[in-house]
Amino acid sequence: FIAGGGQARPGPAMRRAPLLLLALLLGTGLADSPRGKQRAARPRDVLEYNGVCLQGPSGVPGRDGNPGTNGIPGTPGIPGRDGAKGEKGECMRESVEESWTPNFKQCSWSALNYGIDLGKIAECTFTKMRSNSALRVLFSGSLRLKCRSACCQRWYFTFNGAECAGPLPIEAIIYLDQGSPELNSTINIHRTSSVEGLCEGINAGLVDIAIWVGTCADYPRGDASTGWNSVSRIIIEELPK
């Protein structure tokens, strides 16, 4: 104690007295009590020093837990910017094709026996349904040409009085070099032949289609015959282009 009437402060020896007393109690009878034995068996007290926990060894890693539930949907993001302008595409026109209905006609004669050398032989009228279609024409019949010297005849089609111009005339020719003057006669052969072709550029409507006979350029005319002793026919058919 300090003289002078003031309150005495404990010295170092007195501050260590409680700690020494605690150590004595732990080393003697307190440790033999049931409570003391219980505390001695706890690993935590072994690892505890002056109120501070020491780090123990790591435990075995646990298993993965069950998957959690889906979270709340997020809010929509900010709209993106427009992309770069693409290249100009090709212009495509879609065409719808109409169903095509066959359109054809046949005119026939049992025996024309037409012996003219210049002019119209036979005619057949046809109804054309479309302007953008083509006409296929065919004449089939017996043709003959005779002469004592070289000659040529031409059989051809006309459409409303004019030859085909889309793209070219439809024709067939017979050329005879010479006859047989030594026998005072000429070659006289009648042979079934045909004149056939396609003509474009003819308007829709009635079309007068005829077969004609005429001369060849730069050659003399002979003795022509058409449709002798046999069937002759004109066949007309409208075709899509």
C-alpha cells in the first residue's frame, strides 16, 4: 500500500495470484471431480488456450447437394442495333402455269386425185386457243412428179393465205432430173409422202390452214399429182411454247 491515505493499487505479485490459484485447482482436486473429468475428455479444451481456438485438421469433403430450383427469370435486355445492310437480291418472278388442254384437229379425204401443178390442193379450218402457242401441221398423202427433162415441184402450207414466217416456211419438194426419152415415156411414181413443221406467231382465233403446190425457184414446172388412189389428211395440233 502507498502511504498518504490514497487507495493502494495491486502489484505484479498480487495480479498473478488468481492465475496461480487457478493452476493449483486444476492440478489438484478439481480435475478429479466428475465435471473435471468431463472437461478433460473434450478435444475442444485441449485446443483452447486462453480463450483462443486453434485450427484443427481438415475434414473429409462432403457430397454434392441436390440441384436447386430455377431462379426468377431476368428482365428483357436492351434491343440490339440494326445490322449492316445486305446486298441487293435478284428479282424473281413467279409464274403460275395454266393447265394445258389438248387442242387438235384432223381433216381427211379418201381420194383427192388432184392433178393441178399450181394452186391450193386442200384446206382445213382450225380454232387456235392461245396467241403464245405454236401450231404443228402435217400433210400426209400420195405425191407424184413427172417430166421429160429436169423439173421440180414444191408442196407447202399457208396460214390465212400466207406462208409461215415463224420462223420459216413449211414445205417439201420433189425434183426429177429426167425421164426416159429412149422409151418415149417418163418415170411415173406415186409415193406417199409428208409435209410437216411447226409455226409460231399466229394469233388466236380461226385459222385457215391449206396445202398448196407450186414451182421451185429456177427450175421448170413438171406434171404434178396429189392424193392419187389413197387417203390424204391434214393434222393440226396446238402446242405450248
